Amino acid sequence: MILYHGSFLEIVRPDLTNYDIVAGGVANDKVFNTVELFFDGLIDKKEAINRLRYEKPNLQICFRTEKALSFLHFEGSEKL
């Protein structure tokens, strides 16, 4: 199950769900800067969309319980 999880919302509204794993997109600094410029009126909607169009999403996975962590196991590593 993939759900959006905005940690910043927990300040306003605590998360009372019982999900073991939560995954969702995380904005990088370029995205935050673009959104801030838009909200400050320094760029218009067209420019904001142009800048955001090429940003690749980052996936964040949050293991919220010991149960979820118990399913992880180390398979090995390789030196590059």
C-alpha cells in the first residue's frame, strides 16, 4: 500500500493510523524553491510548471513499526 505521508502535518494533526509501512514522494530543494518563488509571486504558474516538469520524484519509505523492520534482511554488499 502506498500512501502520502507529510511529516509536517503531524504538527497540526497527529497521525493516528496503524500502517506498518508508508511510502510516498519527497520534494527536493529545487521543488521547494520553485514553489516558494510561485507563492511569493516571483514566477507565474507557467514558469513554475516548466521548472517542475523535469524534476524526478524521490521515493521515501518509512518503516513505522518493529514488525515492518523484522521483514528486512541483509543480502550482501559490493564494493564499487
